[in-house]
Amino acid sequence: MNSNPIPKSYDSRATEERWVHFWEEHDFFVADNRSPAPSFCIVMPPPNITGSLHMGHALTTTLQDVVVRWKRMHGFNTLWVPGTDHAGIATQNVIERRLAEQGIHRKDLGREKFEQIVWEWKEKAEKTIHHQIRKMGFGCDWTRVAFTMEPRMSRAVREVFVRLYEEGLIYRGEYMVNWCPRCTTAISDLEAQHEPEQGRLYYLRYPLRDFAGEIVVATTRPETMLGDTAVAVHPDDDRYRDLVGKTAILPLLGRELPVIGDSFVQKEFGTGAVKITPAHDPNDYQAGLRHKLPFVQVIDELGMMTPQAGPYAGLSRAQAREKVLEDLSRQGFLVRQEPHSLSVARCQRCSTAVEPLVSTQWFVKIAALAEPAIQAVESGRIRFVPSNYEKVYFEWMRNIHDWCISRQLWWGHRIPAWYCRQCGQMQVCRTDPALCSRCGAGQLQQDPDVLDTWFSSALWPFSTLGWPEPTRDLEVFYPNSVMMTGFDIIFFWVARMIMMGLHFVGDVPFRTVFLNGLVRTEQKQKMSKSKGNAVDPLEIVEQYGTDAVRFTLSVMAGSGTDIVFSTDRVIGYRAFANKIWNAVRFVLLNLPAGASAVESEEMEALASKGLLTVVNRWVLHRLNVTVGEVNETLEKFRFDEACNALYHFFWHELCDWYLELSKPVLNQRSGADVEQTVKTLIYVLDMSLRALHPVMPFITEDLWQRLPHRGVSLAVARYPVARPAFHNADAESELSRIIDFVTAIRTVRSENNLDPGRRLPLEVMASQDDAGCVERYLGPILALARLSGIRTVEALQEDRTHLRGFSGIGQFALISEEGSDAGAEAERLRKDIARLQQELERQAKKLSSPEFLQKAPAAVVESARERRADLAGKLDKAAAELRRLDGA
RNA sequence: AGGUGCGUAGCUCAGGGGGAGAGCACUUCCUUGACACGGAAGGGGUCAGCGGUUCAAAUCCGCUCGCACCUACCA
């Protein structure tokens, strides 16, 4: 597919789109529900159709793709369901704002026309999101794409609603709810976000009737005094005990207020006396119910003062506060005011201060659903990763409140309840009824409210698979394998999916919940469009390539912590992509004509028959270790560790050492060593590309297709696994000696500022074994250390132009004309010696302790001995070297 | 007010009872036939503080300080 000469560097823009098409044309991502292979299923958390993908989506979806691709390559029958969410309140907000720009209110259009506009918006937004998902290389099953408000999903929603209603788990009633006066809808507790704010505490004087004195109350919302219907004190409060049962007079309006005793009052706060506004405060609401107080609503659903507010009617809440304070102050009822910090509940979507209001709403009785959902996690049937989120989950679930599910919106699933205009009968049913079930009249009106968006999202793991139909998909892919999403929606979504899944499908919706952190800016701030600090992932992708972005997000996805996004990191991993590109390019340029792919079995056979050079065995061993690590860490969702292992192997072992070591071999042009090295190169690169593919799908596919390979696509190639035949501890230790030796020589060159290019002769004082080792690797060592030759000697000569160094192999001298800077070298040696001595003392001290020898494990003692010997040897050599220099 | 988590190199973070790690940044040198999106060699840390357990603590326990987030009806 790629016969063109390979360019000098990787160009993501010229590569990516082609492979998206290629994968989709071949249906690699379409799940087969008849496959005998074990299944692996993830449903994608559906992005809201409010806009486009942000960095948070890019993160969580990248991680999902990594897992799904990895599982697919391991032979699982993988299903990854994509989709989008209608996001009721959020989308309605977006549309309303756009209409407002043209001076239009949705009420000017009417419900039908408004819905039509939103549907048009949905089509566009969905298209954008689907395009972005493809651009990121996410391999999901487009034949199963879903939208929360499409007919299939709506049917599931209605089924769930009706069943819960029939089971008595959904009820309708008049309660105090969080109300957003801008969105003009009820919202759930979770959607009311509490923010600390600096306000004031106002002390108001309420006279007692019959000139019996006064009582001073403290409030942060003076405007609500207009709705006061009582004053409460703690029954045990000596200051006020006598006042209980008396009557106070509400300033400004003159309403009579009973003074009641209620233990919810905190004696220490304010004056210990509190005004009671049952219609506008959750606490007072409860108090109002307990004491059967009148409910006077002074604020309406638009946040304006009602006629009940008397002269203040028609003012906004803020205006009313100002005017009330002014009047109270003028009439001497405002005793004092002081700064006070309080938390104000605001609408999650529009930031308007929430107004607690009493209204008729629908609720889910949640306790019965929560119990099995708690047990599912307690028993380990669902596992959270990272596991500490289980505590968070339990904490919330054990203190859960009923869920207000009705919204006074136009965009969402309409509540399937109908009211008879004749007799008032309400019926809740699966299909739209024509006649009243009681009086038979035909004039039915459907409840105007819609359901909370999360009500439908809660069904996602099974509604997308066809529930309530008993589909094959449901049978094969439920429970889903993993739910991967941001930790911020653990209550909104994860908890509710667990409750619904258990209740309606009879099993957990997924076995594992993986929660990722938030993506933050380089200044550690939350990314948000309103702050204008959001980084558009697609822009970064455009600039640096999808693979670089995906690798960055994956490698930074540590264990549950937030991710601080940095473009520098992306640039760094773009360099990694380029490194991969060039490694393959090097091999391609050195490949003999007609070279073919190498199977694992062939490579294993060569390895176990001892037909490979130690260098080749070494790289296979390192590959093998890496592959084992990657599989292990991905199993634990440790994307950071998996990526680091891959990065380190590819760059610092494969490129830095193996490719360099193979160059002198390849330069021989022909022979058995050349042949096996070519095979090893092809094999190791093939496997490396496979291993990297889940994280960097584009570049790996492109390069794999250029290399000799078998199979249609890397996307469906087998993921490498650790193979015992490749394990080789001897090669590992031998190569590490060679690497140390070469590094030591390079250090001497570098420290003496020798021309890195010039080839110099070297003399080494090595044991017979070590000399043999050096002999075996002569070619590579000469090449890597830029030597003209190596001579093994009994003793090193005393010569100022002989630059000394040492490694595990032995002491050596690099022979140059220039000679060394003896002073500088002595200084370095002293530093070395100091460090070695310190370390040696530590080991010696440890080994001189009888308790250590007695109580520490034998292996630890042994390694301490080895370390002491090693340190002592190095110290001797360094000391000898220093004596020589000082003597000279 | 409760809960959870975190303080490790200049920055971002991993590690988690027995030799302080990575990436980026930094310093010096180098356009050597894959790659300057590169190569080689370096510098840099009382692992927040104090106390305890242990033969051994960055790691376990307690306290203190600092930071972050979540939950909650404090007028």
C-alpha cells in the first residue's frame, strides 16, 4: 500500500485520514455478535450535542480506544458503541442564547417550532462530533451509533419510567426543589452547585405584639422576610424560652408571626433566633411542615417578587433586597449588618442563583434502588479503578436523597403521563393513550415536563444494546466490560447506571469502572469555554498529529490524578513519533530486496536453537520484557506505565543501542549474521509497532504497511505477548557490561573534550574472560566508542596522553595526543571517591550490624555484600587513579 | 462541618520498607550515511516538617503545616 520512498520525517497530515477510511472500509471496528471469541464491550460516554469535543473528551476517549484496540488485537470480540447525548437543559440553553441574539424567545416560537430548531442543531452538532471522533482515530462501531433521544432510546426511557411508576418507585408531588429562575425549571441537587461567596449577615428587629419587647433575627437574604410566617428559637434557649408562643410583628408588612420553639435552631448562630420563610428555604420548609405554618410565596418562578410581597411586587430578587434593606433601615428595623461568607447554590448550566421553590414535580424513590447498587460494589461485582473512588461512591450512595427527575423544559423525553381534562384522572403508560382510563373522555393532555437528561443516560449501557428487546447484542455484550469516564460524573452517571442496570437487566452494567482525572491548563486551572482557557484538542491534533496527542494524554493519565496539559509534552511525543518513523526508515533503507515478514515461531526457533548473536538475543529479550510490562500495566489501566515502557524500550534500547549495534553488522553486506540481524530487525520492529498501535494507531499502521508484513491491517494484527523462548538473562547481563564499557569510554572522551568524531586507540587491562567479551564485540565497540582499535594489556602505561577510565570490564586508557587536564580529572575523581566512600560506608555499616545479618532476608544481605564489593572495587580503581595523578 | 487525595529534581509527575527515578527544561560538545522532531556526556533532590514502629523509613503509623477536590439544610 506504500511503495513510495519513505520521506525523511513523519507527516501526520499526509497520513492520518487515509487510514481512517481504510479501517472503516474493512469494517475492522464492527462487532460480530455471533463471534465465538470472548467479548469485550465499552459504551462510549456520549458527548453532549451542545458543542464539540473538548480536551476531557479527548482524554477519556483516547484511553477507551487504547483499551479497545488492545483487546481487539488480543483477539477479543470487541464492541465500542459511540453516541451522543441530547443534554436537555444544556442544549436548550445554547439554543435559547442563540435565539436571544436575534431577539427571539422560545415562547415566541412555540414548543413545536423550538423543538424543530433544536433537532436541526442536533444534526449539525452530531456530525461535527462524529467527524472529530474519526479524526482522533477512535475505532468505534458506527453501525451501532446511538443518540439518547432517538426512538430506540426513547422507548427504553418510557419503559423504565412506566415500570418504576408501577412499582411505586416514581411519585409525583408538591415539594421544595431547586429552581433555576433563568432556565425556569427544577433541577436536581447535583445540578445545584454551591459556591462560597462573600455576603452580609443582616440583623433585623421584629417587635413583639402588644409592645412586649422585640426579637432580633439574623438573615443573609433579607428580601425573604416578606414571606416570613414565623420566628423560631431553640426550645432550650434560656434567652428566648419565655417568648415561645408569643407573637411577633413582621416589619414592613405587619404580618403576625408566631414565635415557635424548634430544636433545629442553632443557639450559637446569629442571635439564636431565626426568621422562618417556609416557601423559600429548605430548612424553613421543613419547619413550616412541622409547625403547620402558612406558606407565603413572595418570589415567583422567574425570580420576581409576587403580589404577596406587597409594595415590592414586580421587583427582582436583587432589587427587592435593596429596597427592603432601605426601608428597614429607614424605619429602624435594621439593627446592624456584618460581612459573612456563605455558600450560594447556582445553576450548573447558567450560574443563576437557585431559588428554592415549592412546586409539583416527579421524583424517583431512590433508597430501594441504591441498596443493591451499594452491595454490587461491596461484594466486588463492580470494581472501581482507582479503588479509592469506591469510598466516594459509598459515601454518596449511603446518604442519597430522592431524585427530582422532571424538568420544565422543551427539549427532552416527555414524561409519559396524561391528564384527563374531564375528570382529572392521570394515567402513565407505554403508548400514547387516546381515551381517559376512567371516564373515557378523549380530551387528554400530556404532562408538559420532560425528564432529566441523566435519566436516559442511566440506561445507556443497555439501551444502546437494544433493551427492552431481548437482543443478541444484549446477550453478548451485557454486562459491559468497563465503564471509562471522568470522576466528576460518578454520581450523575455511574451510580445511576449501576442502579438502573441492576434493577432492569438484573445484572451490573459493567464489571469495572475506570475513572480518569480532569485535564487542566498549564496554570493548573480547569479548562472551560467561559474562562476562554480551553485548549481545542483538534487544533493541537492538527498541529502535532493525532498520535502525539494521544500518546501525551495516555502517558499523563497516571493513577487518577488530574492532568496538566502542556503543549511542550505534545511536542516531545511528536519527536517520539518521528523517532519511530526514522527507525523504520533506517531498516527499510537497509533491507535486502525480497525480505519477508518474520513469524514469532520462526524467531523463537532461531532463539532457542542458539542461532542468534547475543546482540540479537538481547533485543528480543528487552522487547519481551517490555511487551510483558505493557500487557500487565494495561490490564491495570496504568496507561502511564505502559507508555513509558514502550517509549523507553523503543528510544533508549532499540534506537540508542540495538540499531547502532546492528549497523556494523549490516555493513558487512552479506553473511549469516547479516541475515539473522535483518530478520531480527524486521521482527522487532513489527512487534514494536503492534505494541504501540493502540496508543499511536496512525503512524504504526502506516509504517507496518511499509515493512514486510502478513495481514491486512495492524488494527487486527495479534498483539505481542511475552514468550519464554525470548527470555535471556545472560544476554541481558553481557550487553549491560558492554553498554557500561562504551559509556565509560565516551565519558572519558567527553570530559576531556576530545573530538567526538576522531577514532582513537584504546588499551584495556582486563581479565581473560572480559578480554574475550571485548573481542566478541570488537566491531560494535569500535563503532560506538569511536575507537581505531583495542589492545588488551597487562598494565597501563604511565603517560600523560593516556586518558584513564574504568568500567566493570576493567581499567582502560584512551590514547590521544592532547593529554588530559590533570587538575580537572583529579577534581572529578575526588568527587567520585567521596560519593563512593559515602555509599560504601553505608553498606559496611549495614553489614556490620548483627541484627541486620540476623533479621534481614538472605537475598538482601547478599545484595548488600555484592554492592559493597562492587563499590570497594570501584573505589580502589578511582583511588589508584587519583594517586597516579597526584604523583605525576 | 465532614470526607478524600496530594506535598519527591527548575516544571509536570511516577515509585512506595533494603542502591533516589522518568519526561521536559538546563550545561558542554557534535550537521558521524535513520532521525538536529537528532546524537554524546553532564549538573541538579536534608523525597513538606516533627515524632513513632522497624535490623532498615521517601515508602508504614501519629501529629503539624500547606494545597486541591468532593459532600452537607448552617439562617
